[in-house]
Amino acid sequence: MMSHTLVNNFLEYSAERLPDKVALIHQDKRLTYAEIEEMANRLALVLIDAGIERGDRVAIFMDNSIEAVLSLFAILKVGAAFMMINHTTKTRKLEYIMNNSRAKAMLTQGSRGDIIQGINCPHLKTTIMTDSHNSMLSCIPFETLLNSGKTDTVKSTYIDLDLASIIYTSGSTGEPKGVMLSHRNMVSAAHSITTYLENNQQDVIVNVLPLSFDYGLYQILMGFKIGGTVILEKSFTYPYQVIDTMIKEKVTGLPGVPTIFAILLQLKDIDKYDLSSLRYITNTAAALPVSHIKRLRELFPKAKLFSMYGLTECKRVSYLPPEELDKRPTSVGRGMPNEEVYIVNENGEKVGPGEVGELVVRGSNVMLGYWEMPEETAQCLKPGKYPGERVLYTGDLFKMDEDGYLHFVARKDDIIKCRGEKVSPKEIENVLYSLNGVLEAAVVGVPDKILGQAVKAFIALEKGSKITEKDILRFCSQNLENFMIPKHVEIRDSLPKTMTGKIEKSSLKKEQFSEIQTR
């Protein structure tokens, strides 16, 4: 049997080796590897008939669902690149992503019909939709394809350097940046992570994270790579329901972000549930409070707790071995297998232990670059020590202790991490400025025990404007994804400025920090 060279090999080789094993559980459906492989092939053949070719981009605009999983593997089988778009994305941003990528096809759900109807995408040739009841949209019913009767196997004719996915992430300019990941990037990352987590085919992984979030996406990829079983949940909105499923299915792996663990720890009688099958817990997106680490270890004494750090541009950077938690609970660990990390000063020179500098990542998991953004790519992918290589400058400030463990200090930019998602203040500000009556807008992240960081908007109004905080929040809910909607809105007469007339966000951040310190 060949090694995993391409991302779609994760499914194909598990289907060959473990055809009758349950690969995916979603709601009341249980699908084996053989069933998923057969349906993914049928869907791939439809995409080929629709003119999708190697190198094309295809969007998946769905919530967590079986169809989303089938779609990503079908797209990869064709040799195209998939783009998993958050299902709460609004019209303006969706149109930008579709036109920026020049996507030729979209696979989506009937519940997204009104949003899709409002976009203008000249390159979009084919729309495949589940549960379509919208006569205004010209689309191919998803259900018809899965019952097409086609049984041919689609053979991959491309290589691991080819583009596998574009993940759009918030950019400091206000427009999303498309992180380009090759098959090699994604296979390398998945292999490294499953190595230190010691994953095996007995693992049962529950995923409550959105597939549009790379942390959620990789639960599918890694689960299929090892021949395990993945339980795909819509979200963690109903935690007791998820816990009941975890007990019933004897879940061994629980990936989460601080928000999820904060909710979990606040549940009544959580210590009375039998979750003894849990082998490991992983956390990323933001650091877990030390108090939460202590409580999680008390609740799940048999489970290893992995604190991790990563960014979309390379998927994962580091992990803290569970046995190091007591000694250095605030560390995010060391570089994962098949990767090198180091810290440099402003001149690009490596710094010593305890010195603060920018974290640099070297490895096969480092992205190809940003889609059609050469200047932005050059800012973070720079020449490394060895001829011909490019290394990733993360933009995050760290220091390293004497033993080589990393400690996060701060972010060089102002990107907000809320509920495990990267949030661009500029993107929210752009929306706020489009509301009549708004004179000035500044968005910052403020510390939040549940969210990690909460989004706060400071607004100055035009003279005579009667806009209220509720009006602003309502407008945001209509124009932003859920995780971008500010938790706090504060209307002021004016916002602080620098000597050059720019809004001084640093002083707003200091104010919020001072308020929290004095509470």
C-alpha cells in the first residue's frame, strides 16, 4: 500500500483497508469508509462532467454535514482545490471570496439560497445544492447525484505540490486573505499532529468545531488518515446532547477551544458523567487559563491534555507534552515533529533564552503563500538559512525558555481571537462605517473569560444621529458572521487620535485593560 501522498488518500486507503468500519457519525446517520468513498467518487464524476479540472477552485458553503465531508474529498479527487466557507458568511464577503478565487463551482445547502441569490459571480458555472426548494436558483440537486448509479473510481493524476485548499482568513487590510495549502502542506501537518497525539484506528473523535475553521477541518482529515471514527456535530450549542453522544460512542478524543471548555466546566453535575473513555483533550486558538487546566485534569484524570499553538498559514506550530503541564502551564510547548521553530529580533537574528522576538516556522507544513497577494506573501514568507527555502514569519511575539519551550507574549498586529476564530477589526469597521450616522469606528479585542477575547466596538456618531447601541448590534448581525458581531458597543462623543489624526487604538486597549485590572 502506498503512503499518504495526497489528502484524498486519507479516505481512499482507509476505505481499502477498513471498508466496513464506521468512519463518520452525524446525527442519526453512520457511514462506513466504503460508503463515503463510493459517494465521493460519484460526486467527483459529476464535477468532472461539469467541467471542473485540475487546479480549479470549488467552494463548499455549508454547515457541518455529511455533504460537506463528501464534497471536500470529491473536489480533491478531481484535482481541484476546495474552499470551506463559514456557513454564516454574509453576501458581501461571500461574493468577495467567490470572485477573488474565481471559483467555478459551489456546493451548498438550500438554507443558503437567499444569500447565494444575492451574489454576482461571473466565474461560477455550477451550483450543487442540498434540500433545494428555491425555484429562483438554477442548481443541481445534491441528492440526485448520490443516486446516479455511477460506480467508476476517480484516479488521481496530480502530485503533492498541487493546490489542495484555500482557506480564507481575516486580513489586517479588511479583506480576507486566501491561505494556499498544497497537498504536501496538509499531509505533513496531519502526519505530525497524529504522531504526537499517538492517534490510531481505535480512536473515536468528536468534532463540534466548524469545518471552515482549520482545527475543525483537520479532525476529519486526521480521523480518516488513521482509520478512526469521527463524530461530526453541528456545534456545541447543546452540550448535554454532545456529552450523551460522547458517552454512548466511547469518545477517545476531544478537540476544543477555551470557549468550549469554559462552557463545559460550568455545566451542572459535569463530574457525574462517565467520560472515562476519553484518552486525550486538545486546546488551541488561545491559551487555557491555568484554573481551567487544573479543573479539566481533575474531571478527566485519564485524559492527556495538550496545549497547542498554531495559525492557518502552517496549521500547527507547537504542542506542550502533557507531562510538562505542571512545570510550565502557560507554555504552548515546542515545535511539532518534522518542524523547526526559532525566535528572531527585528534584524532577523536568532535571540537567546528569555528574549522576546518574532516566532519563525520552518517545515513542510508552511503554506505556499496568499492567493494572488505577492506583497503580503513576501512579508511573511522570507528566505531562510538554507539556499532556496522560505520560512514563515508568524507576526507573533514569543520568548523561549532555557529548555526550548515557547511562551506567547503578544501579537504584532491587532487581529482578535474570539471563540477560536480570527477576527479582523478592519473588516468589522468597514461594516460599521457603512451604517448611516456612524462618524468614527474602532474595534478592539478585550479580555473575556469565556471567549478568550471579546469584540468591542467604539463608535462616534455624526451630529444629530439618533443611532443606539441596539441599532448598531442589529446592523452587525445582518452583515457579519456570528463570531464577528461585537459583544460590546460603546458610543462616545469622539475617539482618541494620534498626532497624525489616526484613531489611537492602543489607548482604547489600555483603557479596557485598566478597567479589568481595577475591578
